[in-house]
Amino acid sequence: MEPDEIIHQSLRLKIMAALNPLTESESLEFTRVKAIVGATDGNLGSHIATLENAGYIKVEKDFVGKKPRTRVSITKAGRRAFARHVAYLRDVLDGAAIDSGQNKTAPV
């Protein structure tokens, strides 16, 4: 199993983790995602564009009155990719735990 190089970057992993619990009809506003992941506007915008270009998230822009609003949601492809990446990380961690247990009895 290989990591998903798009999701593997820590900020993109945080974005996907924030979006994954949402239902198909739910989204988060850009400002909420920004607060959750602790990113600047420009940095978050760049990573959102990368995820959108990969088809992992959907970005919708509209206006509330005269104020622009950007909402982000996870796609089915994004949800599958996130699940695969999480499985990969679990395998890595499980392997590290097994290796750690074996090394405890090894001479120093």
C-alpha cells in the first residue's frame, strides 16, 4: 500500500480530515476550514486548489449579500482516497508498533 502523495502533505491531510465527517450535502466555509487547520488565506487557498484539481474536494463560490463566500466539500473520490490514505497510515503505525515490540528485547 502506498501513500496518497496529494493527501500526504500535512495541511492537505488536515483539510481532508476536517471534511471527511461531513455528509454529501454538507460543506464548510473557507473561514471555518482556515480556523480548523490554522492556515493563512493564501496557503489554504493553494492547498484547496491542489485538492480540487485532484477531484478530492469541490469548491463553491457565491455571495451572501455583497460578501463573497467560499464553501468546500469532499467528493466521493476524495472520501475514497482519504480512506485509503488513512489505511496506509494505520499500516505504517501498526508495523512500527510491531517493530517496536520486537526491538525491546534486542541488545543495546
